[in-house]
Amino acid sequence: MLNPKLLLLDEPLEGLAPIIVEELLRSIARIVRDEGMSAIIVEQNPHLVLGITERAVVLERGRIVHEAASVDLLADRDRLEKLLAVSAAA
């Protein structure tokens, strides 16, 4: 596909070594920033992707249960843990 406007990523960090995760996150952030492309990232490790995204949407059984700025959700560790039922510690 030439010149896509949207990048869809489903669990792009799953099973990767930490150094590869860091490089992939930098690459995704660069593509979005420099190429003006939008990205939808489905990820089980929110603390990894919230730092490179603008908006966070949490779905539960197909319904939106939270939508806000990524930085706000990342800063609110109690809410993040409650929404995802996991520890948000990095």
C-alpha cells in the first residue's frame, strides 16, 4: 500500500527483547510525528505505549470505559491499575 494514512498495530511489542521494544517504540513515534500518520496501537503493556501516544482508549467487552489524554492516564497510576487490573509500575 502506498502512502497509508493509518497504521494498525496489534500487540506489536509482544515477545520482543527490551532493546528491540525501545527501538520499535522510537520508530513508531517517529513515523507518526514525521510522516503525519495516525496509529491505533492495541497493547497489553500500557506503560510502554502511553508515552508515545496522544489519546488512550480503554475498551471492555467492546465498550469504551475510558477515553482521555495518554499523559493523564499514565500519570494516574491508580486509575490505570483499576482500568486494566494490572500494576502500572514500569
